[in-house]
Amino acid sequence: MMNLNLSNIKSIGISLLCNTQGKIIELLCDEIGLDSKIHIDQLFITVFDFDSREKAANFVVELKQRGVTLDWPLSITVNEHPVLLHFSGGMNGNNMFIVGTKTPASANQFFEELMRINNEQANKLRQAVKEQVKTAHQNNQDGELYEELSQLNNELANTQRELSKKNMQLQHQRKDLEKLNATLLTTIAELHQTRDELAQSEKMASLGRLVSGFAHELNTPIGIAVGSASALQGEARKIKWILDQEEIDVDELLSAVDGIDSGFELTLSNLERAGNLISSFKRTAVDQTSGELRSFSVLEVIQDTLNTLNNHFKKTEITIQVSCPSDLKIVSLPGALEQILTNLLMNSLIHGFDEGKRSGEIHIEAHLQAQQLQLIYTDNGCGMSAENLEKIFEPFFTTHRAHGGTGLGAYICYNLVTTQLKGNITCHSQLEQGVKFDITYPVALELIT
């Protein structure tokens, strides 16, 4: 076994050489006590626990295909205890050089270790040949043996020069890999930033839909109240005119008074409706922008969401049914729940019912079970294929991109449920069988101050 100075790789566990068939040729270093478990000609993957062998086989395949692979966490049993090692490997001629470390080794550390081992092996072989040559010469052994050993020494010198060239190639590969890694990290960061910006834009678009729907809904009661107030003004002038006459027509006066009474009733009812809409809008807008925990009625939040989207659904043949106890109050994030319901409802309208051209039903059921809010959302729209169902929660996936779809609606729902609410969301669907979303997340029943 070769005694290696492994100061360049932190917390090393093992290093070994394997042939291209994945069989172990030599155990170069063992700092975790695997001598009894590793044997020459043993398949590398059989060293690992059964659950890790498939991943170990993938490690070997990628190493042979790419020439180098880094940081594969694999579990190995040492003294009946599992130990997690981070494996990296590189092709060393026709052999595979593999290192398993207790902490991840950087690409730079791995390549330096590989080059150092190449040099050490060549130097040790060359030194051994020199000693044999010197011994043969001192003992006046056969001249042919001396020549043969001298030739072998020259070949080893050539081999060392070839190894130096390979070391240079490894250095170039290492630099190229570092540049590629840096580029990939930059690209990933840019994608994350773009995704977050688009998600924020989608949230603002949702708030814009809320404002638009609110303005449209508020226009009706305010318009009626204004019209009624105008009629009241006319009735008041009429009464004044009647009272200015020398002879007062009692029936005409009573009729005018009754008209004022009806006008007041109509005005007050519509102003009350407008006030309720404003209160609903205020709750929804504050909840979606503040993101604070508060105690709220689940049914009230559902109704507020339906009120804001009523303008989108009222001209369609889509009916929405809600099943939720009126006394169901929880402590959670109402804005997140409103955002989830808004996205699900708009997805049903656009995708499930072809932008409202199809008729159908939407059911929203909410109940409490073991301090978990259970939300079941279903529609009987067109559904989706198994292929699309697998990608439903992926960011930017949409079947409606030609019509302006961003592919972030379901992704935002998934992110809100799993990240903000610490819950779970699943989707079930078949073509022409509608869709079903099951959402559960933990809630509190009282606000702790």
C-alpha cells in the first residue's frame, strides 16, 4: 500500500485505483479502517451499502464518460456504523483514480492530489529500477541484464515526461472546469433572480386583478346610490313645490313622501353594499401586501376572494360552491390563502373552462383536522394529461403561453404552501375529468402575543 501525504485534501477517508471495469487494483490510502472490507479485483460498487450501490454505479459511469466527476455523497459501513464520504474521481491513463473524503474536496484539491500521486508513482518506480541497475553493476552481473535495466530506466524517464504532460492537461481541465462552474453558478443565480422577479410580478398582477374587479363591483352600488340620490333631490323639490301651492293636494304630497322613503332605502342598501365591498377589499389588500399572522375567519377570506374575482366569473356559466364552517377561525397568513385561491380560481377559468367559454362547477371545501387546515379544491373542467400533471408545479411551465400565460400560477401556489405555510399540496387530474388540489398546512387556533 502506498503511504500518501494527503495534506492537500481535508479529512480524507480513502483513495484507490480501479480499472475501467470498475475493479479495485490498489488501495492507496485507508484512514477509516476498510482494509478488511476492500480486496484486489473486487468491484468498487460492492464496497458500499446496498442502498448506495446504484448511485455508486452512476458515479463510475459518469467518471468513465466525462473523465472526471466531483463530490458524490455515498454511504459506506465502517465497524457496523454508516459513514458518509464525498467521492471524486479522475481517469489516470487506463485507470480510475478515486478519492473519498469526509468533507467535500474542491476541484483544485482533487487535481493536485491526482498529479502528486502520478509523480510519486513514477519516481518510486524509477528509483527502484536505479537501485536494481546499481546492484547489478556492482555485482558484475550479466551485461544483458544491465542493458535491459538501463533501457527500462530510460523508458521510465519517458513515462515520467508523459505523466508531466498529462499533469499539464489535468491542470488545463481543472481551470476549464472551474470556469464552467463559475459560469454555471452565475447562470443559476440569474435564473433564481429572474424567477423571483417574475413571481413578484405575478403577485402584483394578481393584486391588479383584485383592484380591477373591486372597482368594477363598486361601480354598480355607487352608481345606483347616485341615481337614487338624484331622484330624492327631485322628490324634495316636488314636495317644496306642493307646499308652496295655496291648496295642498294631500294624496300627491303623500306619494312624494313615499317616493323619498323608498329612495332613502335604496340609497342606504347600496351604500351599505359598497361599504362591505370596501371592507373586503381593504382586508384582502392588506393581507396580500403585509404577510402578517393574524386571526381570521376562513369562510370570510374565501368570500372576500370570490368578491374580488366576481367580475371575471359573473358573465360565465361557472358556478362556485363553498363548503366551510362559518365558525372556523384560525391564526395563519390570510394573504397566502387568498393568493392560493386566486391562482387556483383563475387557472380553472382560463385552462379548465377555456376562459369561461365552457360551463362547469368549482367546489371549495375547507375544514380543520388535528390543527391542520384541509383545503380541497375541485373543478369539472377539461383536466390535464399525465405528462402535464407531472410538470404542474414547475416554474414557467404553461400550456397557454401563446395567450400570455407565465407558467407561475401553480408554482406560486406550491411555493406559498410549502415555504410560507409549511404544508403540502398535491394535484390529481385526468383529461376531461377535471382537477383536484389537496392542500394541508398547520395552523394555530389562538394568536400568542
